[in-house]
Amino acid sequence: MDIIKAVEQDNLRNAYSEVDVGDYVKMYLRIKEGARERVQLFEGYVIARKGSGLSETIKVRRLSYGVGVERTLPVHSPNIDRIEVVRKGKIRRAKLYYLRDRVGKAAKITEKLAKRS
């Protein structure tokens, strides 16, 4: 098992420990089109985080022209350029799959207020 952990440590790329479930994020993804490579923006709510180590995944949901679009990506994927947290969400669940059934304002997540120092 130590050999597997050692190999995984070499391939761990992105930490993104500040990204939690309920956050509204902007994900910059590298897309290859033939010989060209470009960066595509995908933004939405993080509705799930799953796994650990090299197999950890993140699921992001957005509404595109009234249709819900979900994207599941490995956190340590080389296709992720960077992730920006736009808003921190105030939630009490580990998985937010109930948002799939909601439309409009009901699908919004309240923003977590910053702590005062």
C-alpha cells in the first residue's frame, strides 16, 4: 500500500482544498481542438465532492438556457487550469442533489457571511 501512496503523491496536481460543496465556482478547463488548445470557462455550484487522493472528483452544476448541465471532473486532472471561488455557500448537506428538482430562486444557495476579526 505504501507503493501505491508514493505513486499517487507524484501525480497529485491540484489541491483546491478551499473549494467546498455549496460554493459558486469558475472552472477554467483546457480544451484541445485538433492542434490548438484553448481555455473554456465553466461556472456553477459545486453539488458534490467524492473520493480522496488521486481519485477525488468534484461535480459542478449550472443552468444553460434553462437546461441543467452537470460536469464531473477529477480534482487532480491536468485539464483543469484553475478554479476560482466566486461565492462561499451556506449549506448543511454533503451532497446537494436536491437542487436538480428546483428552478429559479428556489435553486439559489445563500451566501456564507465572512467572519469578523
